Amino acid sequence: MEVIEELTRIQMDLVRWVPTDYVRDYMDEINWNLPLVGIVGARGVGKTVLVLQRVKLLGRSPDETLYVSADNPLVLRAGLYSIGSLFFRYGGKEIIIDEVHKYPNWATEVKALHDFNPDRKIVVLGSSRLAVLTQKGDLSRRMMIYEMAPLSFREYLNLRYSVQLRKFSISEILENHQKIADEILKVFPGVLKAFKEFLTFGNFPYFSVFKCKSEYMEILRSVLDKVFYEDIPSVKFMKPPTIASLKKLLAFVAGSPIPQISVASLTKDIGISRDTFYDVLDILEGSCVIRLVRKKERIKGGKIFLFTCDMYSAIAGERNVNVGTLREAFFVSQLYGKHIGVPEDEECDFVVDGIRYEIGGKSKRKGTTVILKDDIDIGFKNSIPLYLIGFVR
């Protein structure tokens, strides 16, 4: 009981200070009525803030909903199962377990907690998607996993500039892009300037705390180091030279003018074997550090991007980032969760749901493909402003 009392005090402090002036739409995408919910996503994406906002907005008391961080020494000492069982025994209805991937054998205890309390709710959060998906085991039939994305360009505008801009589907953008652009420009005329900002800053919501770009970049680099030295080793033992290879690949991707994956070239430049290279790609993709766009479900001939646009500047420096790669990285990051492919004929940059997209500057010209152009605020016919893709979510 002493542990629960201390956890209650911690929760009340956190809920008191969590801001609720801006709540991401993602709140409504989760079915909170399910008995077992998992939320994964990159470090700093806003999972903890989201669940604490929900507690605050619903007016939940710690007697009803208890928030615990699995890496708290009190939790590690007392045990998740013991804390959860006692909380439920005294009438608790829901327990939220943050940083679940840092708790040894968490899936076993969460499963037992759920099995013996099927009428109660359990929400688990994990910064390491790889760790959560690797360990969930027998929970796979019981737990609904949601993946929280970094900010879209639309969300960035709403949060940073306190505007209210709505989402548009891809089909709406393709059919009515001029009307949509006009609607956006009426509310926010400086959209192109803000778009340039977003490509190098603000893909994670903590930018609102670290408004100085240099501070934000330092935090972003620190977050990546935690992924390399904490999250990845918690899933798979890796020797220091392998960690160095991971970081070397990241630096290579950040500074490369061509996002195309050439296995032979990359393995030679990084100094690793082909088998190790594929392992490294799986680990980095599962850790929300890179994004892979495959060609016919194959890695060979596909494209590799950093997880967010601003990671390029954080790793390589703003002057060393290729603008063409950055534009493509933006496109891929904004269509989070959609199946994006590299076409077999390579006559355009991407294919999404059978529609072919070419991405470039305002002078881009190419056939009848949908052309997404940077540096234009309103398009014409099949030429569409690139920034509009940032309004899909």
C-alpha cells in the first residue's frame, strides 16, 4: 500500500502539470474501452502526455485509474503484478503502465494481471516498438496495439501557431487540391515558410518546450543515443562495434544525396557483412529510427529514410542535407501507416494505393504522374503543393 500511495502522489503531480490546451486527434483513434491496449511509438512522440491528458480530461481519480512507470525503482522492487492486483482488489478500474519495455518479462505479469482481472482495463506504453512487439507473446490475441506517429505538418501548425486546420484524405487532396490550399491559406498565409521550418524542426511535440532550434536538436540527438544504448540492447545483445555500425549507417543515410538502397555499396561503406546489414536494418526500423520503402516487398532496390525529417539536420547538419531526399522523407513520414512502395519501373518516386507520385521542386515536369511540388502554395491540374500531404493526418 505504501508503494501505491507514493505512485498516487507522483501521478497527481504529473496530471496537475500536464497541458490540455492542445490534444492530438490520436486520442480519438484509440478504443479505450478495450480491456488490454498497447501504445507504441518513437521516444518523445507524446504517448505519456496523451494518457495523462486523458486522465485529466475525464477527471479520473487515482482510486479509479493508476499511472505507473515500469522503470520506477518502487515498481521494479514491488512488481507490476503485485501492484496491479492490490490496486484492482481495492476497487481500481484501470492501470496505465508506462515504459513497459524496461520491465523484465513484463508480458508474463501483464498477462497474469489481465487473466485474473478480465473486467479491468490495462494500458501499456512502450517507447521501443521492437521490444514491445518482441515480448508480447501470448498477449498477441488479447492486446490491441496502436502505433503513435510523430507530428504531421498540420498538427505542427495547430500546436505551434494556435490555428485550427482540419485533416483531408488523399482522395480529397487529389480531387480538390486548389480549393483545399485556398482554405488553408485563408487561415494561415505563411504556410510555405512554416513548411521549411517543419522540414528541419518540430516533428516531435517537445519542440514546444525547447523552442530554440539548437536545444531541440540536442534533445533529439540525446533521444537517438538512448535508442542506441538503452532500447536496442534491451531487445538484442549488441557488441560496441555493432552499435558503431548502426550509428555509421545512420550518418550515411543522413548525408546521402540518394535514398536508394544499394546493399553492395552500403555494406562496403559501413564495413559489415550482408547478413549483418539486414539485421541492422530490421533493428533500426523496429526502433523507429529509419523507414524502409520496399520495391515489390524487397529491400534491394528500395529506399531508406530517417524516421523524421528533422533527424537529417540533427545528424548531418542542416547544410549537409540533400533537399531532394528531404522532400521524399517528408512524403513518406506524413503517410504514416499507409503502404508505400517504390515502382518496379522506377519511372516515378513512389506508388501508394495504385497512384504514382513524383516529388520535386516547382519546375518538376514528368508525364501524367501526380507531381508534388515544393515551393508552390497553390497547384494546377496534376501539380499539387507538397505541403498538402502533411494534412492527411
